[in-house]
Amino acid sequence: MSNVHHPHADFVTDQNGNRKAVILSFEDYQELLEDLDDLAVVAERQSEDTISHAELERELKGES
């Protein structure tokens, strides 16, 4: 089960009620930037070869 945080956001609207800006707490803003950075890393590494969990365990144990 994932722990999803939904930040509280306030919106700045124009005279017609259209949302023009968002106000987030600094903590929520930092979390958003971290999430964006994580997604960028995933996108950069998407073409890399993968290995199985068992193979990773063998590598970590120093086995071939």
C-alpha cells in the first residue's frame, strides 16, 4: 500500500473565478520538486537494462 500525500492548495483567481496561481506550503512545494526529480531520473534510466531481484541479490552477496 502506498502512502500518498495530497497537499493542501489555495488558488488565486481572477475576477471571473478562473484559477491563475496556486499557493502551496513550502514543505509541499519541496515534496513536489523531489517527486519531479524522481520522475526525471526514471525517464532518464528507462532504456537501461534490467536484472531480476534474484540476480541483484547474487551481485550484492558477491556471487556471480
